[in-house]
Amino acid sequence: MKHSTFFIGAIAAMTVLFISCANKKQDSTALNNNNKVLICYFSATGTTEKAAQHIADLTGGTLHNIQPAEPYTDADLDWRDTLSRSYVEMHDRDFRPALKDSVTDMSDYSVVFIGYPNWWNTHPTIINTFIESNNLQGKTIVPFMTSGGSNITNSEKELHEAYPTLNIASGLLMNSVANEEIKTWLQEIGL
């Protein structure tokens, strides 16, 4: 009788634990399925566009190209030329390049990725224009960067300082990143 009571108690406890774990997994899946994802990116040479497409493939998210009103030419992107457009914009952090489409409809999205190339160890000023032109309150903002050799740390710091009321998640430098690392990053931000 003593063994029967113990056995029944053990089965009851395992059943409760199993149901509890199953409910948590179900709740987590439902939460992830409710996240509509928008992947916004500025790509001057096509590299960041490829990274954005990769994220879209993994998340099922919708792509949105952040385009300047006046496209950048090769001369505009010459970082060694102190008179080039990119050099001038990046050395005046208050500069806000005009966007081709100033406002993006984000009402249906809960997670907004924002991708960009590394310019002078941070994000291009057009990213500030995009953030300031759109209502991102209540959304999870996820930065990602492409770079020839830098990291995303300074850009994340500047985004947090400039937009303290926004929910900015941990970003990722997308150069030479293995698929598993991207998947782990996506899981860490709840996708």
C-alpha cells in the first residue's frame, strides 16, 4: 500500500509537470507566431540587402528598403574624400538625409529589424532619419550591421543614447555569420 501511494503520487506529479511544460511551450509558440516582422534596411552597395534577405528567409518577415531621396553615387560613398556626401553627412551627426518614402506603415508589425552598413564605426545618418520619421514606440527594434571589419557595439550604444524610449534589442554584425549563430540571435530576441 505504501508503494502504491508513492507510485500514484509520483505519476500525479509527473503529469502536472508534463502539462505545465506543454502549456509553457504552447504559450511560447503562440507568442512567436503573433510577432509580425518587418525587416527595414539601407544598403548602399547591396551587402546589407543580402543580409536583410537572409533574415527575411529565416523569419518569414517582410522586407522594406530604406531609400534616400537622392541615391548615393560611387563618388558620394568615397569615405577618403572629405567633400563626399557620405563624409559630410557622417561628420555632422545632426544631418538627416531625406528619404524617398518618408513614412513607412508599421502598424501591423511588432518587431522591426533595421539594417545598415558600417559608416565611420556606426550607422549612417539616414537611419536616424528613418527612425525619427516613423512611430516605433511599442515595437521591438532589432539593429543589424554589415561591415568590412568593425563591430556593431558603437552603433548600438549611439542608438540607445539617441532613442532611450525605444525598445532596442541586441543587434548583430552580419558579416561571415553562420546560420546557427543567426538562429540563436533570433531565439534570444524571441523569434
